[in-house]
Amino acid sequence: MADRRRDQTIYAERQKLLDVNTATVAELASIPGIDKARARDIVQLRERRGPFRDLEELRVLPGWEGETFEEVRAHLAVQRRLRG
């Protein structure tokens, strides 16, 4: 039973999505399909435009079409922040 819980925890941790609004270059570069240059582009875009509202905004970066974008997208998220 303990092994099953441990396996479920490992699976859940692997399924965590990386928030593009808080991720560092190193964190983004750890995602399959994102190299260090692409990660820097994402962070620079965020710094210029402000927080992303949708992952679709990443499509403005050159060279990110169709299947490549969809594969990377599976690892990313945009966390919505509520104003209090």
C-alpha cells in the first residue's frame, strides 16, 4: 500500500505544470522542446508585455508552430491571479 501511494505521489509531481508567468529561464529550459534560447525569449516576452493571460500568446515567438507548440504546451500553464 505504501508503494502505491509513493508511486501516485511521483506521478502527480511529474504531472505538475510550469507557470510561464513565474518560471525562470532554467525552469523553462527543463521542459522538453524548450532550449535555453527559447526559454530566454519567453522570459523576455513576459518582461516586455507583462504576464501572459493565455498560452496562445507564446505563438508570437518565431518557429513555434503546430505540433511543437502543442507538445510544449502540455507542460505549461498560466496561473490566474485573483485580485483581492
